[in-house]
Amino acid sequence: MLRITNLVKSFGASRGEKRKRVFAVEDISLEVDEGQLFTLLGPSGCGKTTTLRCVAGLETPDSGEIAVADRVLFSSEKRIRVPANERGLGMVFQSYAIWPHMNVFKNVAFPLQVLPRRKRPSSKGIKERVERVLGVVRLDHLASRQATDLSGGQQQRLALARALVMEPPLLLLDEPLSNLDAKLRDEMRFELKRLQRELGITGVYVTHDQVEALAMSNRVAVMRDGKIEQVGAPREVYERPISRFVADFIGTSNFIDGSIERREGSDYIVKTPDGPLRVHADADFAVGAPVVVAARPEHIELTVGENGTAPNHWQGRVEARAFLGEVVDHVVSVGSREIRARCNSKVSIPPETDVAVAFHEEAFSLIPAGE
Amino acid sequence: MTAPGAAAGALRSGIVGRDTLRRLFSGRNLIVVAVIAIVFYIALVPLGFLLWETFVQDGQLTLERFREAYSAIGLTSMAANSLAFAAGSSAIAMTLGTLLAYLIVRTDVPFKPLMFAASLVPLIIPGILHTIAWIFLASPEIGVINLHVIQPLTGRSFDVFTLPGMMLVEGLHLAPLVFLLMVASFRSMDPSLEESAIMSGAPLSTVFRRVTIPLARPALYAAVLIMAVRTLESFEVPAIIGLQGGVWVFTSRIWHVLKDKPPSYGQAGAYSMSLLLLTSVGIYLHSRLAKRSRSYQTVTGKGFRPRPVHLGVWRWPATLLILLYFVVAVVLPLAILLYASTQRFYSPPTRATLSDMSLDSYRDVIHSDLAVTAVRNSTVLGLGSATAVMLLMAIASWIVVRTRLPGRWMIDNVSFMPLAIPGLVLGVGILFVYLRVPGVHLYNTLWIMFMAYLTRYMPYGMRYASTSMFQIGRELEESALTSGAGWFQSFRRVVVPLLMPGLIAGWIYILIVSVRELSSTIILYSPGKETLSILIWEMNQNGEFPQLAALGTMMVGALIVLVTLAYKLGARIGIREA
């Protein structure tokens, strides 16, 4: 549905300094299938919003190609640049960008009213379509309300309705939930996901919130410094991060440096200063190669007392704990390092207690050192 | 992969295709180019002609004009007078304005609304009426204050036709401007900065000296510079009071040499350039200050409710000061105008004249063809220039705030340049343009004054428009684009409606100030093209004081309506701005 090829976008640093250009997007290629929600995830300044704005037509890329449903919207090679208002995409802005001088109905009707005359529906047709889409986002009872009188969640749905009223082939969402409070954000997350699935919308979703990205998308692209670091299904990206950056950005990880000691089938034995770890990995690593083992805290089990020193079983001492409601975080010192372990709320071990630290198999992912 | 370095902005976005040409000549680009051209034309061309006329004679670069101008008799005293007048009236305005602002914002004095009403006075009493009213109040022979207060008390008279007299009249007229500037500054000051000084154990006087004043310093400097420029370019007081007392300054001198037969354009140019140099330095310093003091800003966007300082025994002197200011700056000038308008021949109020009042002078004015013409000309010019300026500046501010056009900051700077050009100097520049350019017959029409007003009020229009433009999130416009609206549609249906409060506020402001414009108009008007302020000027020259007062009273009435309307409208529209 959406195909981006070798997209590059740079900005001039500031007035007068022609030579200094900051590359916001550096050679990105990706493809989004029909009916999928594709998420661009990354810290601020990673180029995710710039990428989205290039698709929308609000930024002009330096080079590359963007096509939606086989219609080329931008191509530096073929010298095509369709203006934003002729692309026919729907977009939801971070600030919602609800027009404060129009009421709810007029906000949603606007995209239909500005269609060229030959494509524009009759005013009755406009009314029907606006009412239908307002019904979908459950705002039909507020149609005549002034847009600024809506609550945050309602404004959010209004922005969505305005983007959907054109029935665009592609919906672009720029951090649409980041202005909502935590509770409402949870609700809207499910609501958005439901709408997307029910209406079969193809969407590109930009966020810096990993929970949002994991919960909503069919596929996630983790971006860093203008490049895509890893693309995959949410579970894949979470469980098999290919770099330290991804492992660190999505969820929390303990990073344990070591080197490959030997291979046993599809498992590797990793030598670390605090004891050996047995890690499953699909990728190939040479014996002796320096690696980093990323261990998810939620797959680390603590038991009071000693437990021998089999692979993946270490001895440690609880240094601190923090009760977080659903879970209890423990900081355990093992040899020279500190390991964070996340236990369910029934397990709460006071500091200064000696514990056995058991890493479950699924806690690990193996990452080449230096990435 | 590298970016196309040089090709930037609009041209860059034309990363081009079969329809590059179509896009290059799109309606949007044509409008943008036209607006930029107009802004540059009206700001720069009169200055260019002024330079040419002053420094070039028979195709040769020369300083002859300056030699001529500065060899005239009494030149040193004129320059000294100019500076003394500027310094003195600024000092009076600064002292009064700052003191009153502090009392109103930070202390528990009563009658606060009275002071805010008084701060509108410069808007509703044009400078020329203020000046003439003060002649009635403080001239040594007929001045009411002299006759009834000063002479009985001291046996002597205060002479308004002297340098100190001029300073007082000008200072009183400008004090409200300082007041408003300083009120804004005192209000935006975070009280926790002072409170933390108090908590550190400092007594109130130390807090004032070590915290309050340093925090207000950028605003104080800014106000001083604005005052310096305004007093240097002031025309009404020097021309009406100064000439009668033989006190010459730059502005009155420029006007004088242009009234000579034949007019000495070169000398006028030389004086204008000198004055322009002084005011430009002021504006330049002011803009530098504004840039630097941004790091100094105490505004955090939170609403403060500063705890008022309890004045204690000082409360009564402070109250007296406010009442006295209100009477002297507002009540007396308006009362004397009202009184003068009821007399057949002006003489100072006595029991006899007060019992013999008539409305004859109002009838005279209403039935005078000249007055009707003046009202019509002023209305046409006011409405025309206010509308034109706001339309132009809506687009110009959009270019500056929204586009990535290279060099767009120049439009911003150029549109603010006229702030440094005294009205009289601008008048001279525009006169040169349309006297010298063959084939353009604007002289003897209202158009030449329209050009002057367009130039003079462009900076204000820009400020109103760009302030509102900054408040409109970029995304509001982008969402119109992604909704399929073209540039013109999104400008008309999203940008302009959202700008409207700012545009209307600016429109009314320009309407108000253009109706009172005197210093450019007096250079450019021709018989039959008089405006209201010109008519008042002429009536003053001819000694038709009752008619002048009647016309002035009606003008003040109309301005009160306009100003009230502006405030009502501003408040009503303001609510929906959220």
C-alpha cells in the first residue's frame, strides 16, 4: 500500500550556514501492506515525524520515492512532487489541529467542501458522510458543538473523524495519543485499534511510546538517528532485538558483556565475568566473538537462599526494591554488577538478603558487541 | 547521498517536474511576490529619494546641502534645543509613567480604574488638540491655570512658550505610553522572585532596589529609547508652542524651510537625514535590547496575582498624585476644549463668559464645506489605509512566520523600518518621490497621503498580524492542506478567520491613529485635500478657536466611540481565541 524507497531528508542548520546540513532521514526504505498498522518508533529527533511528514507532503524530501497504492506521490528521479492537498491522505496531528473557529460538523465537513467542484458531493451528501463518520467515532450527538468545547478525548476522535471522512487509502497518525492523560490514553489506544481493524484502515503511526507501539501495530520500525534500526512484528522486536539500542529502547534490559565460549546446537555458552550464560540465538556467532547478552528483568526469578551455580543461575544479594503496584522491582548485586529483576507482587525480598538469580531462557537475546 | 545545497525554500520544493512552471506562477507565488515588492517599495523608495535629493546635486555627490542647512543662523541652538526637548520630555514621561505604573500594579492605592482610563488619553485626544488645549491652560496671558492658580499663589506666571513648557506638555502626552509599557513589565514579573528575596531576609526597600528595579531594567531602557524617538520626531508641540516662543527644533525647522518660497528641498533633506540618523540609532538600540532581554524574560505564562505592597502613610500622597494626574492630563484639557467650543470669541473663562454660552460654533462647523470635506477625506484615508495595511501585513506576516523563503527575515526588518522614520521626514521623502518621478501624478490627490499612511502604519500592522500569526499553530494550517485544501482555500478559510481578532484590533488602531495624523500630512496635503487634523491646524493659524474647539470636541467624541468599540470587540473576540 505504502512504499518508501531510499528516502533522504536534510535540513539546513540555520540561516547563513549552507554547508551544515542535519540529516533528519537518511536513506529509509519500508513497505506497509494493506490493512496494516505500521508504527515508526523511536526517541525524539530520530526522524520518525519527518518521515511521516514527507509522506504527507508537508516536507519535501531531498531524494527517494514515495508511492501510495501504486500512485507515485514523490520521486526525485521521475521529478514528481504531488502537493499535500492533492495526495488525498488522512492525517491526525499531535495537537489534533482542530480548527477553533468551526464547530464539530464543519471541522469534519471541511475536507469534503474543499474538493474540486466536479468531485464534491452535494451538501446533502456531505451531511450524510459527516454524520456517518461522526457516528463511527461516537461524536454524532455533538455535531453542533463548538470544537473548542470538546474534551481532550473528544477532540482526538474529532481529529480522527476529519482524517477519515475522505476515506483515504492511507491514514497518517503523528503521536495522536501523547496529549492525553494516562487513563484516557489507554482507552483511546483500544478504540483506535478497534476502528483500524473494523474499517480495515492502512495506517502509519508515529510514536515514542513503546507500549503504544507494541499494543497497536502489526509491524514496528524502530528508528535511530534517521535510520531504521529494526523492523518486525511487535513480539519479534521485543523478544529478538538485534541491537543494544533496540533492546534498551523497547522495555528494560540488563546488559551483560561477554564472549562466545562455545556453541551447543542452537545455543551458545557465553562467558561473562560473573559466570556462564546459556543463550539461544538464531544468528551465527564465531567462538571468541565479543557479545552483549540482553536480559529482560521480567524473566529473571529470585528465590531466597542458594541454588548452586548451574548455567543461568547466579548468586546475588538484594540491594534495593521498589513496589510498583502490579510488580516489584529488585536490584540485585551479582559480583561486580547490578541486575534488575521484576517479580510479581507476591515476591518481595528485603534488601541485604542473599538470593538465587535464575535467568529464564526467554529472558535473553544475544547481540553482537559494539552495536 | 547529499542534498542539493544551494537550491533552497520555494525553489527547492520545486524538486521539480513537468509542471514546475505552472507551480512557479501559481496564484500563491504571484501574491507573495507582489506583497514583498510592495513592502520593499513603500519602505525603501522614499528613503532612496531622500538620500538622492540630499546628497546628489546635478549628478554629483555633494555635502553642499548640509553646509547650507547647517550654516543657517542659530543652528547649534536648534540641535541643542532638539536634544534638550527630547531629554526633558522623556524624563517627565518616564518618571510619571513608571511611578504611576508601579503604584497601580504593585501597591494598594485606590482609583486604579481611573488611571487606566487616563492611559487611553493619547488615543482619544490627538496631539494637536492636546497642545492647543495647553496653550489655553498655561499661556502667560490667558492661561486658565496661570490666572486662577499660579498668579494668585506666586504673583508670577508659568510661560508655556519656553523649552520647559514644551517639555511639560509633551511629557504629559507621552506619560500614558510609558505607563502602559511599564504596567506590562511589572505585571509579567514573577512575584516569587521578590518573595524569595524577602524570605532571604531583605527588607522591602532592599528588595525594591536589588530585585524589582533590576528586573524592570530592560523594560525601562526600552521605554527610554521609545520616548527618545517619539520626542525627537514630535511635531505638534514644537510647531505650535515652540515657534510662538522662538524655540526651534529639527521638526519645526524642516516644516519651516519647506514653507519658504521657494521651498528649500535640499535643506529639508539635510535636516531630515540628521533627524533620521538620531531616530535610527534609537530604534536600532531598541531592537538590540529587545533581542538581548529575551534571556532576561520573567514571563512564564502563568497567571500571577502579585501581593500588593502596603503603602501605609504613603497611601494618601500616592492617591493625591493619581487624582492630580487625572485632573491635569485628562479633565483640564477636555474641559477647556469644551468651554472654548461654547464661546463666540475665545476669552478665558469668567463668570460672564460662563453664563453666555452658545452652540453657534458647532453650527458653523457642521455647515462649513471645509469641515465636511475634511471629515470625508479623513474617513476615506483612515478606512483605506487601515484596510490596505492589514491585508498586506496578513500576507507578509504569513510569509515571515510560515514559509521557509530564504531572506524572509528581511521582509520582517524592512516592514519595521518606518518606525525609525519621523512622520515629517517620511512626508519629505514621499514628496520627493512623486515630485521627481515623471508621469505619476499623485500630488494633489489623496493617494499621496495614502502612500504615507501605508508606510507609517505598516510596522504596527505587521506587529498585530504577526503576533496573531505566531499564536496559530502551524498544524492548523497543515491539517487544512492534508484535508485537501489548496493554499488559497486554507488561507481564506483557516488562517484569516483565526487571524481575525488580531487583524480587527490592528485595523481599528490604524484607523484611530490615521485620523489624527498630522506630521506627514502637513507636508503632502494640497488645497481641497485637507484632513481633520490639517483643518484644526489651519483653524489654529487663523485664530478660529471656538470653531476649532467645536470640531475638536466632536473628533474626540468620535474617537471615544472608536476606542470603546475596539475594546469591546477585542474583549468579545478575545474569548474565542482560546
